[in-house]
Amino acid sequence: MEQKKLPNVTISLVLGVISFIACCFSSGFGGLLFSGIALYLANKDKKAAQPDPESYENYGQLKTARIIAIVGLILAIITSIISAIFLIIFGSVEAIQEWAQEMQAAQQ
């Protein structure tokens, strides 16, 4: 019996890795988007492979893609919460930038 490939595994892996990068550069919200899509696609493939996972050659990669997407989602949630807390404490992005400049000047 010939083994088939699951269609969304590669894109799930790529989106999971991108979510790590995006959560650092977009206050977590980009990471939420990318990891959410990656997790959706990985779960979709998992449901398709559920009856007979041995008939798919990239089922192991699917497990990896799900783990990466979940970790990316957790990091994005933590980053989003921290960003929201900073906005609540300081009131605006400009105040955060001023605080960062003051801290940088104090270190020098």
C-alpha cells in the first residue's frame, strides 16, 4: 500500500515558525494570527489522518507542526498580555518609548 502525504503539514510548519518571529515584532498579535492558522491546518490534517495515521508518510511532521503551533500560540498570548499591561500602565505607546529612552539614558 502506497503512503500518502497530508496536504497542510508543510504550511503548518512554516506558519508555526513565522509565528515565533511575528510574536516578537508585533506585540504578539501577529503571532496569534499565524499560530492560529497553523494550528487550524494541523488539526484539520489530524482529523483527516485519524482513521489510519500509518498510511501517511508525513504524520510525524504533523505532530511537530502542532507542537510548534501550540508553543507559538502560547508565546503570542504571553507577549500580547505583556503588551496590554504596558499599555494600561503607561497609557500610550509614546509613553512607553519615553520610558525606554529614560532607562537607556540612565544606563549610560
